[in-house]
Amino acid sequence: MNAQSPHSPVMSDPSVDALRAAFRTADKPTRRKLVPLLPPAEIAFAGVRMFVDPRDNYTERRIWLDGQPPEMDSLMALVERIEGRRALVLDVGANCGAFTVPLALAAGDGSRVIAFEPNPVMIGRLGHNVALNGLGDVVRIEGCALGQAACEAMLNFKRGNYGQASLMPIRPRQRTGAHWCRCA
């Protein structure tokens, strides 16, 4: 992966392009109404392929909208540090793989990326993106949260954003559900 590679534009489809344009210019209440209509898509950026579902995850929504992760500068700085080098990368809260996949692609031979993600929905998306990029031999997914001690805990989901789940309590009106998870 070349850290200087420009991201590829998101897929071009007139109806999807119109939806992106409407979403970009809409006010917050209108965006909330548009979110359920946003179609999942495969997006390519900097030599990475990601399948994203913008309907229920902020990170995936930004990738769908902008063609790259919201933290692209930070990601590219990390890529430059490990590119071509043997590395052990720990991605804590791996989400859909927005850091896991590019870092695994950039790392040199013999590298290992361990992605920790407790949310079962996001584990599925992360696994799909690892497979989409042929990284099953580099990335190991651990379906757990990390904490100061081994435990079982309630993972709370924040409304409209599966990528922002937390072991900490979430205000009831913002919470959409919960799932028991293992902590390591």
C-alpha cells in the first residue's frame, strides 16, 4: 500500500451520487430521515477495498460519503510507520476494519494484526473486509472487549452507531440495545 496513493472515488451511480449530494447538503433532521435509505456499497481507497453499511455506523457512513475513513491523516501516518516492516499491530475497537485492513496491507512479511472488537455486528463486517482484502493469514479477530481484568460485561449500543458501543452506561434515550460480551 502506498501511503501517498490518492483514494479512489466512491462508486459512481447517478442515483447514489444524488443521494450523497442530498445527504451532504441536508440539515440534521433531514439527514436522520435519509440514513435508512443509504445503500451499502464497496468503496476503494489507497489500495484498500471496504464493504460499508452507512445506515448504522458513523465510520462506515463517512467512508460511504467521502470515499475514505474520517481519520485518514492519522491512518496514513500509521501506515507510513509500518509500511514494509514486520510489525505486530493491535487494533482495539476495530469496528469495520478501517484501520485493521490498511495496516495489515501495509505491514511487511511476517506481520500480524490482532483486531479486538466486541460487537457481533461489527465482527461480521470486520471479517468480511478482512476476507475481501485476502488478509485472513495476517489478521486475527478477537471477539472481545479489553479491560483491566478478565470479565463478562454488558456492551451498550448507541442509537444509530454500532461502531460507538461502550461498556460504560449510555443514556437510556440514546441506547438501542445491549449484548453480553467477554472482556480480556
